[in-house]
Amino acid sequence: MKKILATLILVGASGLANASDKALYLFNWNDYISEATVQAFETSCGCKVVQDYYSSTEEMMAKLTAGASGYDVVVPTQNAVEALIQQKKLSELDHAALPNIKNQDAGFMNRSYDPNNTYSVPYAFTTTLIGFNETRLKELGIAADDWGVIFDPKVLEKIKGKITVMDDAEELFAAALKYLGYSANDRDETHLREAQNVIKQAKPYWAAFNSSSYIKELTVGNIWVAHGYSSDMVQAQSDAKDAGRAFTINFALPKQGAVLALDNMVIPTDAKDKALAHQFINFMMDGKNAAGLTNDVGAGNPNAAAIAFIDPELTKINAIFPTKETLANLETIQTTTPRERRLLNKLWTEIKIN
């Protein structure tokens, strides 16, 4: 599988109002849509797709909270959807304009964060796991299916400076909590401080906090272990193979459990063209179009009609399409209360400045 490189127009929120042609303004995760699908939509709608990108939920929320406007479609994770609904920043969807909603897998619909999918529809899902240089770790006798590969100093001594972790408080604390045997959503202050201590002890061994370029760093061999999204690790594996690297990239779900993120398509209340936004969402729920999220991006797919068009080899990968047994060990990150958020931010700041 060859990764399709995005060549979309990148603009900041400040430039959204400068376009004169018909355009759909999409605020999305990095490397999270197939270029071929974008081109097909542009042909279908007679418009341009203009993308702005983010690499963490915190970055996306901060930008929207700071007043960034004019996006037609945003792709937030489930806990961010709930927060945006509470902040009254989302428009209700017109289901009559979304006939392809019938293609969605019922298991991903009508979730507690948005009952009846009033404001959102599933886009794709990922797991947060460990991507690794299989060749190097095998030489060192290190198992990658354990959170100890980024938290255990005894293991880290062997690979110091060759590890990156996500620059994302919720994701990194979730991993540390799972490593300690707690829920990824545990908000007990004592347990969070335990997790903070685990992170602080491991931090000197890490090369960087990195949520944006770890695909490249892993692919070229600069790092040997990366904490990140399953879709990114699929791309890194493919890129290394296509480049003929002298090593193999692989990925694994830690045995202690991990995070499952369900990303969704939503329409902000201040969208420039809500009719075009509905057209895009409906287009992305067509089975063939949705399949590109898996075939070209490596994401899990909540669209039942897409399965027939997905490379069968990808559907066999547990990190992309988890089995029932694996799903039982995965958690989605829940929305935090203001008090919980303040505590998490305080603990995160202490980690970053020390």
C-alpha cells in the first residue's frame, strides 16, 4: 500500500475569508483524508477543498475557542464533540440531506456524547499505540506490546534518545494510567499524580514530545519507538517499505490496554456554507469514498458499506479493526469537568517545565 501524500491547500484561519471561489473549508487532523477522495469531491461539487490542520484535540479546541471561524466541517474526537455541543458551537445536522447515513455501522451511531447523532456522524477511528523499529528492538530483545517501552527506565536505558511521545496531555496521561493498571479516564488526584511521576521519571530518556512529525522520524530511523495513532503507524510502515529501508516498522497495542478514538464530522454554527458541508459529509459516507480512509490513510472505518472496498489485508490488522476481545481492553477518552481540566493542565505544565 502506497501512502497518498496530501497536496491540499493549507491556510490559517486568518486566510479563510480571502478565497473568492466556491470552497469547502475543512479543519482536520494531519494526514487524515485521501487526496484521491478530495479530488473526487472537488469534481463532484465544482469547488475546492481548503484544509487547515491540527495535531491534537487541545490544539483544535484552543483555536476554535480563540475565535477561529469560517470552517464548514471539523473532524473532532468524541470527547471534543461533547464539549463543542456544550459550548453551543455546533449546528444540528439535517439528516434529510444525508441519505448515505444509512451506510454507517449502527455500533458507532447514537453514542452517549451525541444521542441520535444530532450534531455529528462518525468519520473514522484510531487506536493510540506503539509504533516501533522492529529490527532494532528485536536486536535489543525489547518487546513493544507493553507501555513499559516508553515508561520503564530499565527498558528506556537501552533506547535513550530514540523515543517520542505524544505532545498531548490526555493521551499521555491515559497511557501512563493504563501502564499503572488504572482506567484511562481515572481522575482521582492521587492516581493522576502517580501517572505524572511515571512520566517525569521517563522524560529524560525521550527525544521529544511529538504529535506531528513522528511518522517521518520513525520512517527514516531517527527514532525507534513512537507513541501515536494507529493510522500514522500504518503510514510509517508503508513509507519505510516503499523507501527500501534496511529495517522494518511495525506497531502494537500494549497488553495493558489503550485508547480508542472515534472521530466525527461536524458543522460549526458559523460555517460559511452549510449546504456544501452537508454535501461533503454525505459524500464521505458513500462506501467507496469512506474506504479511502482505510486504504490510503490506515484508519479504522465506521462505515459498513466501506468494508467491501477495503483491502482485505487491512481488515485483518487488530490495531485497525480490533476484535471483540481487543475492544474490551480499549477505552474512549471522556470529557473532563472544569475542575478535572484545571488539575490535568497543572500536572502537564509541571511535566513540561521541569
